[in-house]
Amino acid sequence: MAVPPDNDLLRAVGLRHAPQGFPVLTDVTLGASTGEILAVTGPRAAGKTTLLRCLSGQLVPDEGEVWFADMPVHNLTASQRERFRREHLGWIDSEPHLVPELSAWENAALPLLLRGTPRRTAKSAALEWLDRFDLGALAGERPHALAYSQRQQVCVARAIAMEPAALLADEPTAALRGPERAHVLRTLVSAARSNDITVVIAATDEETASVADRALRLYDGRTDGDGPGSPEQEGREECSLSV
């Protein structure tokens, strides 16, 4: 297949994934351009998490291709995919996963430190984003001393602080309520807009999906047409989808 268009930073073509013969993704195609926020919606067990893991190189699909710019992610070795994630991608899971022995700021700075960023620079970036989530006073605390929602916000800060080219978020606000959810979404969108970060966000709730420029819906591992994104969606080219 040809390399995807220049304006698609992240693209999947004809993804099929059927672990143990059970189809989780069936011929899914999508593209997201630089700085675009794309929501992947649908009920639980629709294939959203599997799709994001294929886009990130955590999973290799049984069939199909994943491109990051002109890089064929589907052809990379395991070590090359790990390096690809470390250098280019931010990831936010639906539940907070932090290193229990590290403080909040060390957890937020970890991707930068693994990339070789000087410790002082990495700490400064981590503290900046923790402050934006009103967690600056807790920067020295370890995860066990933080509330569940605070741990999740540290994970969001960690993903943004590394200034990734693309950020994949698997229901990032599922653990949050009310003002916390709105604050995280507002900060995430602001960071993406100001740094031209491509975001693919899996969502089951309308509030999360509403921040996107476009949305596509998955149902039983298949695309189910475009859903409403933000008001800017009107008049934009529709996402290429295969069923």
C-alpha cells in the first residue's frame, strides 16, 4: 500500500485483529492529521482499546497497516516499536498506572528521563503540568498518598509533559467526576491546540467526545459511521472508513 497522505500523521488501513479467533477489529481504517483531535466512540467491548493499542504499536494487528507519518509501525520490531512510543507517543489509560516507589513529579517526568532529558529539565516540565492540574503541592508525594482521581491526573500530566507528536487516550476521564473531568479535558485540549499534538481519544460519554474535531463510532469491532465532533466538524472532509 502507498504511504498515507502528508497531512495524516497517524493512519490505520484495513486493521483486522482476532485473538484466539475472536474478531475484535474488522477492516478498520482511519486517519488523523497533525494537531487534530479524533474521538473513537462506541459501547464498551466495541474494540476501542484494541484499536488504540494497535495505533501505538503495543499490539500488532493480524492484518492491515499502521503508519506514523512515513513510518510503517506494523513492520517495526518489538524494540523499534518501544522506541517509537518513547520518542513520539503519549499514552493515557483509563486507570492510573504509576510507579509506586516514585513521587508524583518523578512519575510525571519518567518518559522524559527515559528519553535522556536532563533531570532538572524533566522535573521542571513535570512540575509545570502538575501545577496546571492543581497538584503542585503534592508533587513530592508517592502514589499511595494520592486520591484515585489525583493519580489519574498525574498520568495525564505525564503524557502531556513529554510533548508527544501524538497522544492516545483510552477513556482518560473515566475515573473522574464533574469539575475534575471538565478541567482535565479543557487542559488536554489546550495542550493539543497549542502544541499541534494529534490526539486520538476513546470515549463512551458525550462530554469527552464533544471536545473532538471529528468522531467515528465502533460497534463490534467495525466502524459505524461518523459521529458528531465539535462544531468545527461541519464542512470538513469525512474520515475514511471501511466496514
